[in-house]
Amino acid sequence: MDFERAFKFPTDDPDWIKKVVIGAILSIIPIVNFISFGYALELLKNIIDSKEELPEWSEFGGKFVKGLVAVIIYIIYMLIPAIIMFVFGGTSIMAMANGHDAAIAGGIVGFGITMLLVILLAFVIGFIIPMAIANYIAYDEFGAAFRFSEIFGKIKDNFSDYIIMYLIIIVVGAVSGFLAGLIPFIGMLIAIFINFYISLVYAFILGKIYIK
């Protein structure tokens, strides 16, 4: 995987600045930001179809639907750790509310174990979700996001590149957040544009991994 190429790719488009500015602005508006997410997903589809080009800013309704469906897929996957947290975390809190020292101690331990399990599970599921969404985009079928044999097969076949992609996104996200907090207002503006640009890089890498 040519990661350097991925970071430079968006600038190949002569209108890349305009396209990034539009996407960055839309990305900070609640609900409307599904459109910017859908734009990145259209790029992902282009890469899967071996078309290395940024989409045009048109057909906003289609972009909105793609972004919305991808968010629904994310929520469905994350329901697993949420349910575990609700059931076992709630049980631990009820035990602590009992008032007895032994129950409180047991509740604290149980809550701590539950939190650790939920964090680990959320991390693992978060690792799977990008490929699940890529499968949905490739087939344009909601159910494709839950065809686990295909999803796990894609991840297994490209595990090292997939890990690097995941780490790059985490690092860039951390740097972006640091900039936003370091320089009031200006830092936040820079972070907004960086985040959208990186979403395009991310779509490029994920698409290349998917078809590799």
C-alpha cells in the first residue's frame, strides 16, 4: 500500500481546495454532516471501482442517504457493547446502591470489569466497522455490512495495511484534536479542514485495501 500516494491523492483534482472547503463546512453542521460523510463514501466507491477521482458536489440527497445508512450500520454494531454496559454495568450499580460494604466492593469490581470489557469490545468492533461499511458501499446493499465471512476475509487478507490505516487515523485524529485545543478558534478551523481531508485519505486507503 502506497500511503504517501493516499495523502497526496486529493490534491490531484484541480478543484480539490473548493471540494475540501465545501465538505469541511458541511461536516460541522449537525444532520447536514451526513452529506459530507456520504461524499467520502462516494469516493470510497470510486476507489473500489478503480476510479481515482474525487466526486463532484452534486446529488446531495444520495450522499445524505449513504451517510445516514453508514451511521445506522455503526450504531447497530456498537449496540453490542452498549447492551453489555447497560445490563452488567446496571447490575453493578444496583449492587453498590445496596449499601452493604461487601455489595459496594463487589459492585465496584464488577463495574470496573464491565467497563474494561466494554472498552476492549468497542475497540475491536470499531476495528471491524470500516470494512463492514466498505462492503455495504461495494455492493450497495445494507445486508452486506453484516456478511461477516466476507468482512473478516478482507481484513485477514490485508491485515498489516488495515492496522496501519487504523493507526494513521488514530494519530491524525489526536493531532487534529491537539491543534483544536492548542490554538483557540484558528486551531479549531484548521482541525475541521484536516479532518475532512483525512476522511478522503481514509476513503482512498480503505478502497485500495478492499480491492487489493
